[in-house]
Amino acid sequence: MRLLVVEDEQKTGEYLQQGLTEAGFLVSLARNGLDGHHQAMTEEFDLIILDVMLPDVDGWRILKSLREAEKQTPVLFLTARDSVEDRVKGLELGADDYLVKPFAFAELLARVRTLLRRGLSPAQADQLTVADLLLDIPKRKASRSGKKIQLSQKEFSLLELLVRRQGEVLTRSLIASQVWDMNFDSDTNVIDVAIRRLRAKIDEGFDPRLIHTVRGMGYKLDADGNEE
Ligand code: CA
């Protein structure tokens, strides 16, 4: 899951980035409103954590602009001001939740997880399944036919992306941007190597095969097994 943190206070921004990264999210940090607005408008995020008080473009303007552009990415507001009007204003503009600074990281994490779960059934939110493959999202654990599969953080993120978008062909550049937070040319084999490793763990010794190569396009995860 990819998060955008828009926060001008360096310490808070880095603290959030580090904590959320350790919790298994891919985190992009914008240190001012303009950069935050640009990233929010041009990239795909699952959630935006938006500071209200920014020196250039404030959080309200960013949120207003996002919603006007019909971008429905969930937004969690961070506000230093504990006034009812501010909170109401944020929610009216289309924020999904807010947190008053200073806050405990555990609380922020709980709010983030709740927002990401919204719109999904509770079972969908915590567990993803395809055939006999089971992903436990909060614990970041995978198993097939009840057999535990050891995955690195990146392998889990890659598998989660494939499972969430099962049946869809995912290009290497999409996988690179969603899992590695990088943009790279298609001639690199980072993705292919990662897929090969993941496949050895997920598909070897199991039936049906789930990870498929779509020649000239990318990869998809599918239990029906239409190879190439
Ligand atoms: Ca601020």
C-alpha cells in the first residue's frame, strides 16, 4: 500500500516516514504543499496524510483541489489546532479523518489502517485469498494450502499487489512504481528477478500455478492459469 505524507516539519515528516515504512507501507514524503499537491494529483496513492499548516499551499487547498479533480484518495488530516471549526472545515472539504497534533504513532497507525479498510468487507481488509493462497495483511504472512511461505517485505508487497489486482496484467513499470517506488526503464530485470523468486516460493510444488507471464506486457496473478 502506497502512502503520501505531506508534512513541512522535518522531524515529524521523517518520523512518520520511518514508522510507516517499518509498518510495511511504501511512503512518499512531500515537504511542502506544492510538492504534496503535485504528487497527490499525478501519482496513485492508497492514502494521503496531510498536514494542514504548510508554508505555501495549505492542506485545505490541497484537499479542495483533489476533490474538485474527483480524486477520491482517502485523506487523513493532521492539525495542530484543536478547534472545532478547523475539524469541521476539513471534514466538509472531504477529509476522511483527522488527528490533532501531537499524536501517538500507534493511534495514527490505527487510523490509517481503518481508513484503508473502509469500503472493503472486514474479511477482505485483513485477508486476501486466491485459490488456496492466503495473505494475512496485518501480519504480512502468506500461506498456500495452510503451508507457511517465508517472504521478504518486498516479496510480500509484490504478491499483495498481484493479488489485489488479480486477473489484470501489470506492467513492469507499474510494479516498479507501486512496490519499489522507482521509475525505471523496461530493460532492467529487477522485476523479473523478483517475480522469479516469488514464483519459486508461491508456485513450486503447488497447483494451480498463480503467477503468469504475459509476453511482451508484464505479469498477472490468476488461478485460471491461461499461460502467456
Ligand atoms: Ca506544518
